[in-house]
Amino acid sequence: MLGRGENVWSPEMASELGTQEIGGLIVADLGTRAEPPLPGMATILLDHHVPTGILQAALLVSGHGLHPTPTTSLLAWWCAGAVAEVDDLLWLAALGIIGDMEEA
């Protein structure tokens, strides 16, 4: 779990992730880059920001270019709905939309 200001592409995070027994990464709402967060690890990127690079070895689910631009929480809800019934979780997507798009 990242804290505010931390970056999944940092050497420190790669080192931490390298010590975990994980089958893959889901990176949400942290932007995109051409290099992988952890080389050789299956990776899914969920993001609504303007892409700054596209990782060829990852699955990118992007809301960039859609009008209106969906937040990452809404993209995640759509993805979950593709494999399971998620109507009871719509409130979670709505909360993410408010948290991501509300002015500070």
C-alpha cells in the first residue's frame, strides 16, 4: 500500500514488492509509464490521467479520451462488473468519484 507522495515506480517500492509472494500487480490512479513497476510481473494499470507512457507488457484500462472522463474508481467498478454482479458496490464507485473529482 502506497502513502501520499510515494511512487510505485521507485526503487524502494520495487525492492519491497520483490520481497512479497504475489502473482501480479494492479496499479490504480498513479498514472502510466513505459517502464514496468516490477519487471517480469503481470501488471494491470487502471487510470484516468493523460498517459505519460504505455507499458507494452501490461494491461491498460484507461478513461483518458472518454467524455466525460471516468475516474479510476468508476473504471474499477466497470471492470468488476465484467466478471461479477456489483450493483451493491455502486456506492463505492460514487465515493471514489467524489473523492477524486471534488475540489480541495
